[in-house]
Amino acid sequence: MEDNKTIFGKILRKEIPAEVIYEDDFCLAFKDIAPKAPTHILLIPKKLIPKLSDAQSEDAELLGHMMVSVGKVTRMLGIEDAFRLVINNGAKAQQTVFHLHMHILSGRAFNWPPG
Ligand code: AMP
């Protein structure tokens, strides 16, 4: 975790504050600082995986845990029936922080196909 120079590494090390709404041994969920929907939560693994396409077979359990945690967080917030889960992978897909994160968005209408 010490080698993680991203802003999310700093949040994990508590060097900068975040509005944490869920934490367990493997992941952390906190409010996005610039929300794109009335509810905008970021769920990150504590392990540094820069982007989803960097994940390896050994990360399968962690990724599964994160998906189950999305369910837990959305149930906690009462948005389990209406949210969008987004992972931007790579700069061309608008990823700006290179520590894997899942965007949980809710509270407004969403277009399909996504922009
Ligand atoms: P992405 O563009 O997919 O890499 O998303 C990065 C997200 O991190 C953006 O939605 C930012 O608003 C959010 N973000 C950046 N810095 C912080 C921070 N200090 N606390 C919470 N969210 C942040």
C-alpha cells in the first residue's frame, strides 16, 4: 500500500480525508468528491490494482468480494433496485485515478447506451 501514490492510496493510508461509508478487510467505499449523480460512491480494493485489465487470476476472489460488497453498500443506502455500476478502464475510457474503482451511481435517470 505504501507504493500506492494515487489519491486513493492516500485515502487508504488516511493521509487525506474521505467520507467513508463502508469498509472491510479488503475494500473501502467512500463518497466521490465531485458527484455525477445524487448518490455517487466509489468502491476500491485495498490492494493496488491500477486498472481492471491488470487484474490476474489470483484477484478473482477479491473482485468477487467487491461485487458482493456493491450489493451490501447499495442495500445499506436503499438504492439496491436502481443504480449504475461503472468501471472506467484506461485513460481513453476516462479513467483518471489508476487504482481500480467501481463507481456506484444512483438518484437520477441514466441513458442507454451510456455516453
Ligand atoms: P475515474 O475518472 O473513473 O478515474 O474516476 C475517478 C473519480 O475519483 C472521479 O469521479 C473523481 O471525482 C474522484 N475523486 C478524485 N479525487 C477524489 C477524492 N479525494 N475523494 C473522493 N473522490 C475523488
